[in-house]
Amino acid sequence: MLDLQQLRQQLERLPATQFETRRLREEQRIRAVSTLREIAEGWQAVRKDVEEASPRRLVAALRARPTTVQPAPPRPTPVTVVATDGSQIYPDRHIEPAYFLLNIGRVAFQYGTTEEPTLDAVPDLRFADDLDEHFDEVLASMTTEIVSALRDEQELAELLALARDRCVPGRPLVALADGTLIRWMLRGMQNRVVEEALIARYTGMLREFMADELPIASYISMPGNTELVNLLRFHLGELDDNREQPIARGDGASRSQAMRAVPPDGPGVPESSEGPRLAGLLDRHVVSALLEPGERSAVFGSTSHIQRQYPEGNEICYFYLNVPVTKQESEIARIEIPAWVADRSELVDRIHALVMSECRKGEGYPLVLAEAHERAVIRAPERESFQRLLDRTLRRAGLPLSRSRKRSSKQRPRV
């Protein structure tokens, strides 16, 4: 049980902390925007500095003037938008046989026509002995990380199939995914063979989107990325990269080259003479000061090392979008797109227009993704019904489901 009295006492210190955090963030934002405008004056030179230094932190790759702002273009009509989202029942070590369940929601809207929408879901039940031979050794334990990676892979596979199926010649289309297109999480598996295989399968499907000229984008709500902020910190000499020694100012070095190696951020690190250090600031805090509701930022490239395994033309780029929620509120979203899409301004405009249109319908979040989530989510009664179905199926075959005493105890009602 939750002791609300104790929590109430602990919450009393929150307002003061939040006020201080907001004060510092505003000071950081002012300095960040000033620095971004400074970089914009000679952004090609800054891009060269970053490429030569190759900092360890993820730093936004400049593809254009970073202060570029684009208003929302009109949405084309007729137009097709397709989306998928997934949920799962993770493996439970207290139940045998071990299994996991993926459920992928699929939605397709045909705007400007009288065609019926697609609203369905595809379940995918897997046991250890059903899995690919290359994964048997690792997937015997079926960790939550691997299940999540397989869910993302299945979401992309269903999105590709749905886009192909609903594509109408001559009619614009956008395929929209939820979350990142960069396989960050795969590097934490500590099994290079599995990592490489999963990345190859995922990027192989991205290659098929490009081959079929089906523009794909992903939507990240309230992103926590810091690549743009790291670019600003690099320019200010605030990144803790020990590859190079500080370069004294006044020797003709650029501002980006000066003081490139500094002590790590932490308690007791003094603020610079020009303002607070930018550690802790997020990209969305910076671009929110540049973008009016409906506007998008410049397109940036990702410098993630995992991108080296992406096929040419499928390296992931991104832009930020100011999404109106109410007349007074808005939210910064991150839109990720493959490089082949980013290189075609008409496709970037199409994605911008479609996402804005969907967010208006979805009150600040793309309606098509919200509908895909509704089809994908596995609610508690459905979970219980599936487990009863699984139990009955095994019992009919003389193989009752085996549960640990802990699991059985949790399922018994208590006084």
C-alpha cells in the first residue's frame, strides 16, 4: 500500500526545486539560442570542425543553416497515411513453457476519398523453439530487451506490408511509425551476433521502403535528445572529450576549436563568464524558442555509430516540430526520416503537412498513431483471457501450464 502521508511530506520540497530548475533552464535557453545563431553565421565551418574532431558525444550533423524555420505546407488531397504500433506480453520466468506475445495494431486512412479505413491488429505468439536458429542460444531466456527489439521489427514489417497494400498509384502516401528509427537499444544486448542480425533485418526493411519509394517517418513525443545541445556545447568548448588538448584563444583557432577538452560536468563546475553551462538542457528546450506552432526546424543528421550499419541513403535524419496542443500550449516533437527522404524537400513537406494534420485531429498527437495504439494494446481482461486459452489448450493435450508458487500466490485473492 502507498502511504500518502509520507509522500505528501516528501512532495513539499518539490515546488522550490522546480522553480530553481525553470530559472536555470531559461538562462541556459537564452545562451543556447544565442550560440545557435552564432553557429548559423558560419555553419559549414562548424560542420567541418565537428567532422575533424569526431567527438565521443552524439553531436547533431549540420545539413543546412541550423536556424532555418519552415511553416507547415498545405496537406495534399487525396492522400494515404498508414501507421503501426505494437504491444507485448513479456516472457515470465514463473511460467512454463516460456513464451511471449506481440500484438501489432495497423491503421490506414485514405483522406479525400470514400474508401473505408483499415483498423485491425495482428497477434504473433512465439515460443523458444519457434525462433530463428541464430537466436536460439540468446532467446532461450527471451529478455525484455530482445522482445522489445522483435516488436519494433514486427511493427516495421507490418508497416511496410500495409503501405504496399494501401498504396494507390499517383496518390501521395506517408508511412508513420511510433518512436525512433535508430536501433539504440540493440547495443545493450552484449551479444554482437544477435545485434548484427537484428540491425541487418531492420535496415533491410528500411531499404525496401526506399526501393518502393514509400516515404517513412517516425514520431517521437516530448523527445529527450541532446544532439543539438551537444553541438552548441562543442562550439563553446563544454564537451568533456579528452581526445584533444585545449587550444588557446588568439592563435587563429575558431571558437569551435578552442577549449575543446574540458573537465566533465558535475557539481562545483563553474559557469562560464558568458552564462550558465548547457549541461542538462535538451534539444526541445532550445528549438521551442525558435519555432512558432506548426513550424519545423532545419533537418539534422544523426552521428550515432550504429548508423554505420545502415544502407546508404537510409541513415536517419530528423527535424523538430512545434505541435499545437491547445491555443495556449504546444509540444515539441522529433520527426525521424531516412536520408533519401530528407534529400527530397517535397517529401519532407508532405510528412510535415501530414503529421500536422494528424496532430490537429488527435489533439496534439497523430490520430493515426493513437488509433494504431488502441488496436495494439493488450488490456488486463484480454491478457487473462489469453492465459486461460493457453492453459486450456495445454491441458487438452495433457500438458498443463506450469506456474511457480510465487505466481500462483499472486493470483489467489487475499483478504
